[in-house]
Amino acid sequence: MLLIYTHKRTPRLNYIFKQICTRILGIPVSFTTKVEEFIAHDRLKMSYSTQQLGNEFHIRSHYILFEQGLSDIDIHVQPWERTKCFFYNGDKSDIPFDIFAASFYLLSRYEEYLPHVKDEYGRFTANNSIAFKHQFLHQPVVDIWAYKFKKALSLKFPDYQFKERSYKVKPVIDVPMAYYFKSKGLMRSIGGTLNDLFRFKLKQLSQRYMVLTGLNRDPYDTFKWIINKQKQVKDKFQVFFLIGDFSTYDKNININKKGFVSLIKSVADYCKVGLKVSYFALDDFDVLKKEKTNIESVINTSLVASRNSFNKLNLPTCYRNLVNLEVKEDYSMGYINEIGFRAGTCSPFLFYDLDYEVQTPLMIHSFHILDFALLKTKSQLDKKQTLEKLIKEVKNVNGTFIPIFHNYSFSKEERWQGFKDLFNYILDSEDEA
């Protein structure tokens, strides 16, 4: 156990020390504000305050963990060996930066609460982030800082046996549209036919009726391949189905269609199934509640995990709604067009509500790459090298790599050529760890 002396114990301090020490490094922690108790403790310990008590292991604290609400924080990002950090605390600290304050800033998504320009879908974009501006988005800096802290502690306490964690892969498969042609209903099929004719897409028109007459498999129907791949690996894939009502943004199959229900059930027999929250449910609690009820009636169990349509994430509203509906996990934390670590980590972390100053039970699984981001690289070799660099960063801290693919990523469409191989490459990286 690590005993931490601090001049004031706060919810923020409690939250971030347990994330860094316990969840990432496997070190149980306890706190004291009593100097006598701290001095009497002769095992693993450190002080976290503005002043060092004696010659103990000490990190000079930044004020962010002792305040409430938001403030205009002056941040200067500086190089630190092979990474970067902020909240420099001088040479009187055993670590030159307050990694706990910096980690809290990133994990709480402090910057997403501050005024910023949103994109056309109302999203916080990568170029608004401190990580993008200072070029450390490609690194899981929170985990890197944690491992630096562990190294410094081990030099001070060489007899302490630290736990080790191992690299893992947690693939996510998004299903915003289960089928491209099939099960769309008469009116949508007629509309699609007219659109094909108007745009002279004769090849697509032919393909449409080959599928509708049962002569060909629907191009987005890759579920047999997904299930066969799942049977070959130990860890369960997380598959998110969109079941919201048809709209401008959401165009999946109607949840009342028996074939769609059968598909979800068949995937749930092998994989973990979650809810892909529809665009309009993101801002409407009642719609979200309805979708949760509908998916639970299909999978015959309580909904554990969700992921947002268009990766739209408005904090804190989206996460508060999930907490109120007792959804335990979210997979929306990441960027669509940029590769990297939106929250600066490759470790799951609990959502901290900055407005209420409380740690919630909602576990955030931030993803690190979406298949669309790989389309920016031209060759298959470039795509593989991009993945290789990203996986290496996660492996260096024994973290969990979360990639997001779509069911149509495994189709025969030209732009998705080679994506099955990339998915296999990711799965194989766990065996090579």
C-alpha cells in the first residue's frame, strides 16, 4: 500500500491517485493529512503538497486538484525525455512535473468543458485539444507518466514488488447499417432504385436486385466472417448495433423486423453486444431510454455498453444520461479523423463529473483509431505502419489497444480492400506481446 500525505483531501485527488496508482500500476493507496501518521509509516509512502516535509519521496502539487469548478489555467507544455508534460513543479520535486494534476486535466476532459468551436455535428475536434496543438496526441501520456512515477518510486523503495499488467486488444465493431440493400422495406428500396437510375449507377442497381432476389449476399453482410473470427480468439469483440428510428442521420434496419432481431441475437451468441446510440437520442433522454429498453428486449440482458452515433460527445450531458440509465461502459471517447489518445490514455477510466465534483460509475474505454482515419493513408503498407507505431506506443505501457472497425470495413468494396488483413494484424499483435 502507498500512503500519501496531503494537506487537503479532495474528490479530485482521490480520483486521480486511484486511477494512476491502483488501476494503472496496481498499487493500493490510502491518504492522510496527519504528519505524525505519515512519519510513523515506514513502508511505501510519498507526500503530495506544496512543501516537502523532510527527505521523503515528494511531488510538489498543482492547485487544480484542490479547487472546485473550472478556471482559466495557464498551461505550458514542455519536453520530458521521450514525451511531453505540463504543470512543471521545479527541482524540489522528485518528478519535475505534477503528473497527477496533468493526468486529471486530460482524463476529466477539462478542456472540453471550456468554450471551444464545434464542428458541423456539434463535436469537439482534435485540433481544439492541447494534445494535438502540442503534438503528443500520438502517445498515451497518462500511462507513460504513470510508468515514470513507478520507476522513480522503485528507486526510492527497491524492495517493493510492483504488479505487472499485460498488453491487450479490445476490438470494437460498429454496425450503423447492417445491410446496404436488404431488409430496407418497399419504400426505401423504391427510393434507392430511383436514385440509382437518376445517377446512372447501373452497376449498383444490378447489385441491388441480385441481393433482393437472393442471388447475392448483401455487401455489408460480413457477420459470418466476424463470428468466425471471434471463434478464433479468446477475448470477446464488442459489437454496437444502431436500432434508432430512421432519420437523416441514422439509416439502419427497423428493430421490428424479425431478420434484424435474429441477426443481433446470433451475434450476441458469440460477441458482446451494445447499443449504438442514435443521433437524436444523444440529446433526448426519453429517446435514449427507449432505445436501451429495445436493445435489452433483444439481447435478453441488461445493457452494459454504448457508443454514440457520429462519435458526438457533449460533456457532461451524454455521460450523465448514461449514468442515470445505469449503463456501465462507454466507447465514444476518441476522434473520427485523427489517430491517437483523446484522453491521453490506453487504460479504462471512470468519468469524473466536473460540475458535480464526483466520480461516477461509468467506465470510459477510449478508442485509439477508427477505420476511417486509415483511409487517409494510401497504400496497405502505410496503413500497416501506422498501426504498428500506434500498437508500439500501447505495448510500451502494457495498455489496452481499442480499434474501431465497421461491419462494412470487411466488405469487398474497393476502398475497404485489405482491412480484413489489418484487423487480423491487430489481433495477432496480442499474441506477439
